[in-house]
Amino acid sequence: MSLPLPPYVQSMGQGVHAVDTGFHRDRFDAAYLLVHEGRAAFIDTGTHFAVPRLLAALHALGVAREQVDFVIPTHVHLDHAGGAGTLMRELPAARMLVHPRGARHMIDPGALWQGALAVYGADEMQRTYGEVVPVAAERVHTTSDEMTVSLAGRELRFADTPGHARHHHCIWDAATQGWFTGDTFGLSYPEFDNERGAWILPTSTPVQFEPEVLRASIQRLLAREPQCMYLTHFGRVTDVPRLGALLLSLLDEMAELGRSLRHAADRHEALKRGQLEIYLRSLAAHGCRYSREQIEQMLAMDLELNAQGMAVWLDRGR
């Protein structure tokens, strides 16, 4: 028996539900709950602090914890997989399906935690991420490119999609003809939606950003002619061909900006300023009515993290 959905859960039809994890701000970070023929799967989990919301979504939909077959992080960055171990403790029948490059970090998250600690600092880690719980090795299963699994007869297909991270896969849902894209298909915040539709931007979060590789992954997703994309940041987007073209164009501009500033003395701040100008021009063309100051505030975290990730890319191989 189903109950009223909590306000942070949105039903998207055909058994797909987006759970706002509450990370950073409202409508910033989503986990997805698929329910089909009495069985369920989570795709991305948010952080440790998101797990009560994920379990409440299950309860509201009348799905027992024993009916969850899969927990599937798109990649092991903590806003996507930080809560996976905590969630797995509550789901006795679930198997974790993770990219082979990310599996060891789910079994022993120490290095993952230390890497994030170097980016965010101890206070922010405790406040924002809480903890990362290891997953028993026997419950962790690695995926491979073009591998399929069945959720009670519903086909889910995996695609290896590096470029944002080398431990990233996307998941094709045959039922909705849509991709669960993690960060490969960028970020589209609902605040920027208007009568022209959604707006999207790439993410180059540290430490494995590779623009040429990411471009190829995006093109691979688009080649399947999806009807929709399910973004972790944030929600379902349609009008995929237009958004794909915009995303690729902005990715190229970011890469060009980075190369032009490779040896700049104040590179970090210059990368942030340059990105902001790129996004402001794009948003103006989109008909955005926010002021420069409002846009800069909404994108502050992305400007900072993108600049950090671009710096790692520019210095790779030195």
C-alpha cells in the first residue's frame, strides 16, 4: 500500500522517482529510485545524510527493503556514492553494481575520503558528508561496457563513460528510453529553466577531467537518441538534442579557456572569472533574467570545483 510521497520525492512516471537528497541546497542533488513489478533499484544515493530520505521514499511507495535488488552509483564521488555503504546496510538483498575502477573505493573508502578531504577540508567533510561506510566485498559487483541486468524484466544497460571520472558509467533504461547520466551529461539546475526549456553546463570536478574523452562520452549517449536524461544535478531533462549541442559547445569553450590560461600567474582565479563569463553569455542567450551577482552566487560551488579540476587536467603530464 502506497502512502503520500514526501515533498522531496518526485514521481517521473514509468516507475522512476527522483529523491532530492538535500545536499548543498534544494534541487541540487538527486538519487533515483526505480520500482518495477515489485522490485526496486537505487541509482546514486547522495551522501550518508541522504539515507533516511531514500528509505522514506521506499516506505511511501510500499516497497519493502528486502525488495531492493540493486544499488548503483554512477561513479564514486561522494555526492553520488557517499551514502551507498550506509544504504546497503539497510537493504539485505541488494547488490552494489559499480564501475570496476570504483569498486575498491566502495569496499575500502579510506583513499576516497582522504582525496575528498584534500579538496574540501575536515570541517566541510564532517558537516557535508558525515561518514563513508564500507561495503562488504561479496556484495560489490563490477560492471562492464554494454553489460545488462534485469530489474524484474526491465533491462538496464551500462555504458563506460569516462571524461568526468574514469570510474563513471551511465545506465540506459529501456523502459523510458533514457540515460541515468551521473555527471557525464553535465548539470542542469531547475532555477535556470524558463519558457525556452532547461539550461545545462559541463562539470570538471577534480581529479579526472579530460575534455576530449568527456566529449566522446557525451556523443555516445546522444547517439542512442534518448527521449530524456536523468541528471543527478538535477532531475529529468528532455529536448536532449538542443541540450547536447549546448553542453558540447560550452565544454569546448571551457577547454579553450583552460589552454589559454595554462601558464597564467593567477590561473585559479582567472579560470573562475573566465568560466563565469562563458556561462553569463550562454545564459543571456537563453533568456535568463537573473543578475550577474545572482548567477555567480548560484554557480559559486561549480566555478570553484571546475577551476580546481581544470587545473589538474592542465598540469597532468607535466
